[in-house]
Amino acid sequence: MRQFHETYAVQPKLAALLRELNWTQNLLIMARAKRPEEREFYLRLCAREKWPTRELERQLRGALFERALLSPPKLAPRVRELHPAAASVFKDTYLLDFLDLPEAHSEADLQRALLTNLKKFLIELGRDFAFVGEQYLLQVGGKDFRQYLLFYHRQLQCLVAFDLKIDEFQPEYLGKMDFYLEALDRDIRKPHERPSIGVLLCATKDHEVVEYALARSLSPALIAEYQTALPDKKLLQRKLHEFYQLARPTPAAQSPKPVRKARKA
């Protein structure tokens, strides 16, 4: 209790958040989150997402704070324009360690595993996601097309289409997603709903390729990757330490020397 008081006495703005979590959750965050901003990150997310204690522990093990800070979600400009709050809804990496997939798996295997563990997948996505359907039928020009997984997001008030790729992201994948989103907005979206968002969930991605692919994209899409095993938290913590070191202002920038005025002759 003394440690709890000493930890948060200088942060009175967190008092309301602390009361929203149970004692076990507070102890977990206090013990495993070392930086004040890291503790606040988990406090706010746990309160917002209504995580049970087990899920909070899983997110702490999965280094969500480090992943979120080091790799913010890669959103197309159109997403930010149509849905300003999207950056706080989506992740750059989704941790799917609960799927128990073999290293070599197909897209069908990935889809089946996600559906089998749909409740856990929804928790990983976030509280406001609701499942709409799998292999969702889209009929265009007399032909049938099926979209892998379709969700609805209550806060953003839009459909969210997930396309699954078990390899590295390729720029041409965006073309297929554009087609799905156009079909959803023309034929499925309700009049009161906002434009749909597409998520390309890939096994891996090259950040520079993603940046180039999304730079001029007119489609509201984003690129994310999935991990089927817990990340190396120590490696992420080292990278985060380097990030903080680079972000720290230099002594010269912190206290610039005053410019002396020349004396008059």
C-alpha cells in the first residue's frame, strides 16, 4: 500500500482510473510497468477495454506498450481523413498467440483458427468490434466474391473488412481490398453508416514498402501484421530505450546560451 501511494501520489489525475481497476490489476500494472507513461497507458486501456485480469496480464507479457509506441498503425491518408479516431482503434501488430497455428499454415487455416477463437480475437481487436460474418458474399456484375472476415465498429460506425495474407505484404494486395470496400459501400453499407475500412492482415511487412503503397492510396485501408507467438519483450525494451535516448533533447537544446549584446563604443 505504501508503494502504491508513493507511485501515484504525484499523479492525482490518475485517481479515477485507479478506482476503475481491481486491486490485482493495479498490482500487475505497478509491478510490470516501470515508466509513468507506461503505467498510464495500461490503466487507460484496461479501463476502456474492460479487460479481465488474465487479458491484462497477456497484454503486459506481449509488450503492447512497446509495440504501440515503436510501431504506430500504418493508415492510408484516406482513413485519417474519414475516420480521425482510427489511429487509436487499430494496431500495427495483432498478437494471435492463442491460435496454436503451426509455422506453415494456409489462409484457410488462419481463418478457421480465428473463427474458433473468435471471442479472444474480438478482445485483441478491441471492445467496440462486432462480428458480422465470414466469407461474406459480395455480388458484382453477376459474379460472386467472398470477403474473408467482416466486422462492424460501433465507435467509428462503419464496416471493417479483414483480408488475410500468410506472406509478406505486397502492394498489389491493396487493389483487391479497394474492390471489396467499393462493393461494401455501394451495396452493403446502411445510409447512416460511414465509409468502410479495410485491414490487410499479413504475416509480415516491409515498413518502407507499406509507406510507399499507402502514400497515394485513395482507399481507406491499413496494413497490419499478425504474430502467433509472444514477441521478444527484452528486445522491444532495448529498442524503446534507444527510442527514448534519441527523443531526449540535447543539453544545448534544453538550455540555449543567451546571446550577449555588443557593447556600444
